[in-house]
Amino acid sequence: MRPGSFITMEANYKIFNKNKNDLYFILILLFIIVSSFFLQVKNDSGYIPLGRGIQIPETCFFKLVTGYNCPSCGLTRSFISISHLDFVNAFRYNAAGLLAYLLCVLQIILRTMKMFSISIPKQRALRLAIKVNIALVVVMILVNWCLYFSNL
């Protein structure tokens, strides 16, 4: 075995692991978006429309402990509403939902481009858009939370 071949194999292993993590992230985001197409919102709760409809259980630990909505409460209902093109209710459930949904879509595009080594200038522009979107999501979540507590 040549001395340089070990480094090459190690570099290839790192590249594979990096792409593998991107693939897992893409699959998770795709699952979130695709599953929101199959869910419905009824009585301000998320439902799985099978037979009579199975309600999605409360999963917010913050709300279970404190009784108050957390900053991200309503994102599931917001994603479901966006997938059904109900943007008014999506905004009503959580104002940051529209931006968070866009962030998921942008991440899928960026990571797919990265996996297939699509041109770097396009990736840089997309990364900038993602950074701006992340900042907007954080601000919107905090504003949404402040408005929630001001209405108590």
C-alpha cells in the first residue's frame, strides 16, 4: 500500500460521512414536509385523517410543564396549513411557520446541491438566503411569543 493511498481513503471516508449526514437531514426534512400534506387541522389541533381521525398528541414539553405555549407552538398546525395552501391560518397558528417552511425547502435544495457538487456561487447565494431566513424565523418566533404573552 502506498503512503499516499491511506490519506486518500481517509479523505474519501470523510466526504462519504459528510454526504451521508446531508442525506439524513434531507430525508428528515422531506418527511416533515410530506407528512404535513397527509395531516389535517381540526378544532385547532393536528389530525391524522384515518377513519374518524386520530388526534396528534401534545408533544410540547414546555406546555406540559408550564401550561403556556412555547415559542414554537403552532408550527405543526402551521406546516399542515401551508401544505394545504391555507396561508391565513398558517400565519395565525404561528407567524414564523411560513419562514420555517421556506427554511426547510431551502435546506433541502442546498444540501442536494452540496451532495451533487453543483456550482459554488449558487450555493453561496443560497447559504446567504438561509442565514437571513434563520434570523427572520428566530425574530418571528420571539415576536409571536411576546404577542402571545401580551394577550394573556
